[in-house]
Amino acid sequence: MNSRRIYMDHIAGTPLAPEVFEAMMPYLVEHFGNPASIHHLGEAPQDAIFKARSQTAALIGAEPEEIIFTSGGTEANNLAIKGAAFQRMHQGRHLVVSAIEHYSVLYAAKAMERFGFEITLVPVDEHGLVDPDDVKKAMRPDTVLVSIMHANNEVGTIQSLAEIAPVVHDGGALLHTDAIASVGRIPVQVQELGVDLLSLAANQFNGPKGVGALYCRKGTTLWPLFHGGGQEDGRRTGTENVPGIVGLGAAAERLQRRLPEKMERCAKLERLLRDRIGQTLEDIRFNGHSHRHLPGLVNVSIRYEEGEALLLPMDLRGICVAGASACMSITAKASHVLEAMGLLGEGAFGTLLFTLDEDNTEDEVHRAVETLAEVVYRLRSMSPLYAARASH
């Protein structure tokens, strides 16, 4: 057994790049001052935040003043949903979100029901795509916000936001997108997408955990979730996490230089992974859109298995991947994404999610598939479900 671990769960977080860590270090030790201080020790942190705001804005084609720094993607999503809803509750109390949103969007929207808001879920097809016509049907005169994620974090399907945006704006609502899974993996330009609000997180592209940003289009106002010192123009008050913000900016600048090469490498590794799994295992299903998906992301369901039963032996053998149960047992939580795509009624499947990055290698892909095959064959040899299938 090879003791070297292989990391293929980059959707959960990426390793901190050395140059990003190097950029952060002075603000952990030397430049420790509060950026709100008017004395000398506040100057360097203040300048660093200004630079990071410009770096982050440049990554997505925004203006620096349109960037609000947050504690991560979850807060960015909550600020977008709740901030926009509270700010516009005098205009209407109706929100529209897709059925496959991340829980930080779904639960934030559901929380607004306590304040008299109604939520409409937009369906997706079997590939995870939202139909712009379904968005139009879901909208009402009192709709104030629509939230459709740019790319899904489980199956990788990329939405047609440029087609959805005019529908939303013609209906008089704002459009928010959770782009946490896509920023770092494909080019994201806010003007091309036509969105008013966009969430991103540094740990998706080799930046630090615990820091993210919300793009807020100029002229769009939000009700702040926090009240206090007035930082971020009062939109997100609280002493800034200067090292984290510096890390986000450095990671954004690094990504701009590397993204084309990174995409090409991830796509190549992904094709290899899909081919090897398809050649090695039977009774499998790849989930998500065949070509409109994030490069490097492979969501595969394996029949006659449970997700947890696959994950643990993979981990014990040094392969780090994510999983989602397809409801093989009453104790396992089924993926709401696969459920919305109508893929939970096809029998017993266990689902694994591989997310590759530029630091992965072809040798690692081969080893991961060999390990997966070993685990699957072993489990199927003990499975009454598989035995029943084999006997027919």
C-alpha cells in the first residue's frame, strides 16, 4: 500500500499557494495595525486592503468599490440573499432560487420566511440545467431577488446566466449568483454574466480559508447583516481580516496568470479519469452536463453501493474524495442536487465526487481508479444486491 495520500477533493478547499502565504506573512507579524487607525501602524494594512480589493475586482471584471470582503462564501451568500431581501422588502417579499443551490443559499432564503417572504424553487433538468423560461414562470410582480448558482458544486453544471439575467431584470428583480465553485476553475466576468451580486471564496483557488468576497454592482444597495464600525462602507462592518484579505488578493492575481493553463490541465486529467473509470467499472453513471461543466470535476454514481461504504475504504487507502449517498439507506442523507435532477429513482447508487486541480498528476489518476476498482469489487463481492443482479 502506497502511504502517500492523494487529494482529489479540491471543491472542499485547495492548498495555500506558497506565494500567497508569503504575501500574507507581513500582516500576521510586522504590519499588525488596525487599518482603521489614523496613526502610522494603520497605513500599511489599509494600503494592503486597497490593493487586494483591486486584485479581487480584476479577477472578475469588476470595479474595486464593488467588492465587499467577507468571512467566506457562506457569509457572502447570506449577505446577498438577506441583504437584498431586507433592503427591498417594501417592494415585495418573494424570492426565487434554483432547487440545486448550495445550502448557504437555500437556508438563507428559507430563513426569510420568518419575515413574511415566500420562496419559489426553480427546477432543473436531468443534467442540472435551469431553463430561463422556468425562471420567468417563477417570477411575480413582488419578486425582489433571484439566485441561480453559476456552476453547481456537486455535478459541475454551468448555468446560462447571460440568458437568465435579462429575464430577471425585465421582471424588476436583482440577480445573485453563487460563483464559489466556478471562480478559480473557469473565467468569470460579471459584465458578461449580467449579475448584480456574485459570491466567491479564496479557498477555492489556493487562497486562505475564512475569507471571501461579494461583488455588489454599483448602485445596488444591501441591508447590512452586521452593525458597528462602518467598515466596507457600512456594508460589512467589523475589523478586517487583513492577512486573509491580502491572501485573497494575492490568490486572485496568481489565478489570473495561471487560469488558462490550469483549465487545460484539469480538463486533460478529467478526461483520463472518466475514461479509466468507464473502462474499469460497470453499472456506473456520470452525473452533470456532458460538456457544460467545470473542468476537473467528475461526479460518478456506482450501482449496488453506498457512498459512505465507498468513501471510508478509499480514505484508508490514501485517496481523499467527497461523496454523496443516493439514498441507499434511511440513515444516509441523499443529495438534494441529484434528487432535483431526478436521479434518485433509478435504484441503489453510491456517489463519489472527484475534483482535480493542477497539482494532481496522471499517475495519481491511475492510482485512484485502481483503488476505486479494488474497493468496488470487494464491496460487490459481499453485496446481496449485486449478487441478485448477477444471478439474472
